[in-house]
Amino acid sequence: MLKDAVAKGLFDVLLKEGEDRKALMDPLLSPYYGDYDGIPPIFLSVSDSETLCDDTLVLYDKLKKQGHRVQLVIEHGLCHAYPILPYMPEARKTLEKAFAFADKI
């Protein structure tokens, strides 16, 4: 997906200043810029080798600093969205943690 976007020049907006760059701060494009007041507890999972790992860590830190109830599970060397692949032992382990988190709410 990212390779295709780069090949088509869709990342030009990242390198520009002005209105195009401001669009990247839209909470619908980047959840980091969202307003999380009044949200329910959030469970995050990520692999340390996936593209969105740093984004997940930044969001987790933001939520913690704002006093939100949030849990983060980091696995090693897995693909993006690995918990949706229940045949993987790591996915089952993460899902068990997510269900345990939800049970505490």
C-alpha cells in the first residue's frame, strides 16, 4: 500500500507546507489529533516491526498523559493487524489480553 502511494506521488503532501500539510492534522486522517475526552477505555496492540508502531506508541503516551484508561500490547516481528489472524499463537495471546481488559471495564 505504501509503496504504491509513493510510486503514484501521493506523499507529496508530506513534503509541502501550507494547507495541504494542515490536512494531515485532521483527526479523521490521524487519530493522534483527535479529541479523546469522554472516551471509553482503549486497548491497543501493535507489532514492533510494523509501520504504525511509532504512531501507536505516540497515541498511547498521549492517552496516558491525559489520564485515559489504556492498555498497550507490543509483539515482536509480526504483520500489521496480526490479532485478526487467530491461527497465530501471538494473535490468540493478544486477543486473550484484550478480552481480559474488556472484562475489567
